[in-house]
Amino acid sequence: MTTGFLLAKAPPKQTGKRSAGVSEAYREMIELELSRGRNAMGIFQDLVDAHGFHGGYQSVKRFVRKLRGAVSPDARVDHRDQTW
């Protein structure tokens, strides 16, 4: 199942290199899906199925981790401060 994320846009051209940059070409799509609450595995599966992504899951996972690290500390929920 695809989520229809930016299907009207042609997929970016990929080179034969499998560096951190392979996910960078899909930054907009990945950020949009993260904002919708999707996880790295779901995003990876959509990239492969709908956009011909040739990178690996680990590449997407590292990229998602990098993007989430870029979120300001104020935007994160710290569960240690909550009483259950």
C-alpha cells in the first residue's frame, strides 16, 4: 500500500553510489511522511515500491535518525517528566 506521498513528482535520479546521499535525494518525501507519523520501515517500503529506491533500509533508517536529531529539543516529549 502506498500513501500517495508526492506521487505527482518524478523520482530523483540516483547514481550507482550507495552513500548517505541516496536518501538525501528523497528528503522532502521522507520529511513529509515523518510529519504524518510514519516510521522508517514504512517510508522505506513506499520508496522502494512507488519510487524505485535502490538504497537499503539501513540507509533510510540512518537518514530518519539524522532528521529526527535535527528537531529542536523543545519539540520532543520527555517521558521522564511525566507521572504515570
